[in-house]
Amino acid sequence: MYDPTLDHHSGEEADGAVDAALVCGIVSADDPEFIAAARSSYDAIAGAYREQHPDGLGDRPLERGLLTAFAELVRAQGSAPVADLGSGPGYVTARLHALGVPVFGVDISPRTVELAGRSHPGLRFHVGSLTSLDLPDGSLGGIVALYSIIHVPDEHLTETFAGFHRVLEPGGHVLLAFQSGDEDDRLRLTERFGQEISLDYYWRTPQTVTDHLTKAGLRLKAQVLREPEDDETRPRAFLLARKPA
């Protein structure tokens, strides 16, 4: 569940195979339709996506700077790990690791997790859903969810953020990124990279997402809105929130 490019959008063995015991969220046949759709869709496009976007941070100094600031906040808080939710190809997980943060990746797509493990051996990637984190209360120092809440329907968003609040330690931080605009919108795609998919994309204003964070008990600390670059058509919003100490 990770797509920074679309605007319309361990537990690893050495060879990158998924260890079935390393699951960081509840994944079952009874999952909501949007979870099952995200899993099957990203399984279908995982290889092509990794080939086209091996490092989405390489030419994005603002994003790298925000991650660096987030890492500094987490390190100052203590030594609890960070979860990169919707970790995709794994380059955000790898960046945080390079910044000295204990981190692991979580993605709904087993194929994506397998490929991330091959690209970043030695780092941990788990199959799981950001909407149902199977982690102890207060066990994380931070959460990064870059372009991964865009597939979560509105009616599930506050509950998802409440799950973030539960697993964060007091004072823990959340860094979100998502495609934005002047008003909330929604798009369904049925094809990407020549593969049949079924994905709903939810574009939200920063205020809409902030309202959901607040309802979940998380406090907004900073907000950045980047104008579209290159072939992008939508602004990129970045929100930094914190669980009260």
C-alpha cells in the first residue's frame, strides 16, 4: 500500500523469501474489501513498480529533509523502533536505517515484501495491514506512512489513526505524506503497468486528515504542502503529528 507517483495514485531471509511467521498485522480472508484489493493489486504490479521506482527519495530533497527531521525527533525520544507502514520497495525503511533509527517495514503485499527484502538485505520487512497493527501497546517510537493512507476509505481512517495512537509510546511521532488538493476526491483505477488491478485512491486536504488525527488523539505538530513537480498534477502534503506524552 504505497504509491507516491500516482496523481489520478526482519523477517526476511537472505534471498528475500517471506517468513510466514513474521506478520505485523492481521491479514485474513475476512479482511475488508479495500484491504484484499490492495493486496492483490500490489502483488500484481510489485515487480514493475520496483523497476521504475527503486528510490523515490533520490531526487526529492524536501522529502529527505523531512525524514531526517523525523529521525532526529525519534532518536531524541529514545530507542523504541519505527514502523514504516506501506513500506513498498523499501527505500524509506533503508533511509531511516541509514539515519540511525531502528526500523522495520510493513506492507500488505507479500510480493512487495519479498522484493523489498531482496533489495535491502539485512532489513526487516513484514506482511501486514496498517489498519490492524498486531503490535503491543506503546511499543513504537514512531510511525512513517508515506502515501499509504491513500487507499484507506474515510470511514476507516480515524480507526486506523487510533491504532497508530495505541502502538505509539507517549511522545511518539507520526509522519504522513499523501497527494492533496483543494478538496477531497476519489479515483478508481483498474489498470497499472499493464496489469489488471482494482484500487480506490482517496485524495484529501490536510485539514481533513488533521481532523481524523485529532479524533484519534494525535496532535498536529507541523504541516508542509509541496506544489506539484515534474509530471505531478497534485500537491503533496506532509503532516507531522505526536501522541501526547
